[in-house]
Amino acid sequence: MAMNVDECKRMINACERNAVHLEICFLLRFHPWYREIRQLISNGDFGEVIESRASFLKWYPIEDGVWRRDPTRSGGGVLMDMGSHAIDLLTYLLGDVSKVTALVNSRTAGWNVEETATVLMQMKSGVHAIVDTSFAVPHSESMLEIYGTNGSVIVSSGGEWKLKTYLGDSVQEKLKPHENLYKPQVEHFSRCIDGEAEPLAPGIAGLKNIQIISAAYESARTGQAVSVSTLS
């Protein structure tokens, strides 16, 4: 959403003062499978969720001079980029985060921003959640994994979307071609402006996201777990 927590708050306050509708481009919230999974979690279909993981890895070399490699313009590397979407997906599904522990490095590319980041999050519910993200992996698929006492779900996205759901003794598999998630996002934004819908990715979601990322960078710097301050 922004470079830091203060910028997020200023954006939210400015929009509230001027009656401007603010939403964040967290595209994964608009995929129907993730909304279905969120409902299954809310309904307790998986039992008590124990652990979850979002793995977003890709090969993305960034040339010298590009803003993404300049921390004064980007705020960070892959964690601020793909990592923000992985973190948002897990908080969208599982709720707020209480504390984080993180490791970041750029040992392959040697950039001034991290190319690889691993974040362990303890959710306020007690669930453990892991984010793996990197710009240095040429062969991979994006993955979401949710493991509970009564069921689990695994979503992978390579050539197409694949979903495998375990509920009790049953197993269900689905395939879905890739789709343009910007379209439902823009349509939803328009409905919100017309007063026909509530925001799916409000400014507060962006603020909480940056709070978690800021705590992760602090943890990587200090080698300690860092508490996350979030707004209700």
C-alpha cells in the first residue's frame, strides 16, 4: 500500500476526510477459491486450523537502476513485493497476526534489497503461518496450504489453478484455468462507489499488511521475534 505505516495512516485519513473510496490491490481476495476456503475455515469445516503456508517463488532478475532495487523508492525487496500478497492472503483467511520472526537475504543477486524472505507468523488465534517468497527460483509453483484437525486444502498455481481439499475421509480435486482477477476487482470497486457493496480490501488491510512487513524487517535485523501492532 505504501512505504511505511505512517504513509498508510495518512492515506486512510485523507480519504476519510474527503469521502474518497479507498481499496488496496490485493488481487487474491478476488479469486473465488480463496473466498470459498475462507468460508470453509469460518464454518469450522477443517476443524481447528493448526498450520498454514503461502509460497510465492519466481525467477525475476531486476536490472541495476530499476526502482525495485532501490530501498529508498521500493521500501524493500521481494517481501514488500510478492510477499505482501502472500501475507495478505493468510491474514484474509486466518485473521490478525500477533508476532513474527523473519529471515531475509540477497545472497544470489547481491542486491541492496532482499531477493528471498521467509516469515513465520503467529496468528492471534494461535495458528502458525509461514510465508516463503523469492525472486531467485526459476522453477516453482505458487502454493497455499491450510492444515486443520479435520481437513486440509492445497492450492497450486502453475500452468493452471489446482485445488485439492481433504474433509474428513473425502478428497476433492478441481482444476481451473488462469483468469484475469483485475476484472472482478474493478467491478467490485465500482459497486462500492455506487453503495452496492462493502470493500473487500479496505485501507485498514493495507495498513495491517505494512505493520506485519515492518515487524518482519525488524525481526530480520535483530534476530528476535517482533510483536505486531494492529488496529481492530
